[in-house]
Amino acid sequence: MWGLLRYCRGTARCAPLHAALDRALSGDADGDIGFLDHDEVYDGCTDRPRPPAPAAVDEITRALLEADIDQVLAGLPDDPAAAASAVGFQGFRGDVRSTWSSSSSR
């Protein structure tokens, strides 16, 4: 997910996917999620997690399901090493496109 987020951040072709991934990871600042607060397990190393409100989870899920991952991956360089570098995975062995492709989950 982090590689897709990095790649999509700078790529207009996947702006909707970037928005959905970012919201899934960052949450909603004004979400009504107080019932999820567990101060005893918060490590204090970063900002407190902000999970999305329950209604937002449905929106995020729809956005992720509607994303055309194959179109996003089509914008990566043809060379597997260059594609891995484009998503921040320098030194990755293999092809990141086959790892994330919708056809690879079938």
C-alpha cells in the first residue's frame, strides 16, 4: 500500500486512488470515533491514530473498489527495476505490477 500511495501522490492518473488510500491511512479528523480511543495502548511516538468514522469506511471502500488498479499500474515504467524505484522499492526483486495487478488476485 505504501508504494502505491507514494506513486499515486505524484501521478494525476490515480488521484482518486491516492485520495482513498490516504483517507484510509490518515482517517478523518472530525470522525466520531471516541469509542475507539484506547489511551493505554497509544505509544506516543506519532500523532494519535484517526480512524475514519463508520460512514466514511463505506465511502473509502467504494472508492477503492472503483479504482482501476490496472490503469494505474500501466503508467509504471516497463522495466521492473524502474517500476520498483518509481514506487519507492529500490532493490525489489520481481515486478511490482504483478504483485498489485487485479488479475493476480484471481
